[in-house]
Amino acid sequence: YSSKYNIIYIYIYIYIYIYIYIDLSDALLKVIQLRENGQLIAPEEKHDVICRMYRWPDIAKRTEKVYLSALQCPQLSWFDGLLSLRIIEKQKADHLANKE
């Protein structure tokens, strides 16, 4: 039962790393280019807009729920962590090779 959850956790981690992290790095490069070209609004203006969009006490409560549920998840052993890292690095290399 526990190993089933570890395998699921590894696959979720791989998915997040490959499909979000790699896309995130591409997005960050694009944002840096936009910022350097003066195509983004000033950070202070963006901060003011964002602050008015959220109710921070509600966000704090939801964040606490997420953290508490994360504490209930089974922890990977040292070996499983290394195994997942090797799998992630291979998947990332394969993904980058397919992009070219």
C-alpha cells in the first residue's frame, strides 16, 4: 500500500517537473526579454493591482490546509528520492532532445 503511494508520488513529481518546470523556464526567459524591452508594467503597479485581487486571510487559510494535507502524505525514502531524481533528469533530457 505504501509503495503504491510512493510510485504515484514519483509520477506526479515527474509530471510537475517536466511539464511545468521546463515550460516555466521557457516562460521566464520570455518574461526577462519582455522586461528588458520595456514591454512589462512596473513591478510596483503590478503589485498594487494584485493586492486588490485577493483576500489575504482567505489565502492564508487555504495555504494552511494545503500544508497540513501535505504533512499527511507518505515521505519518500532517501533511495526513492534518488531514484525519482534520476528518472526526472532522464525525462528532462528526453524532453529537451525532442524539442530540437
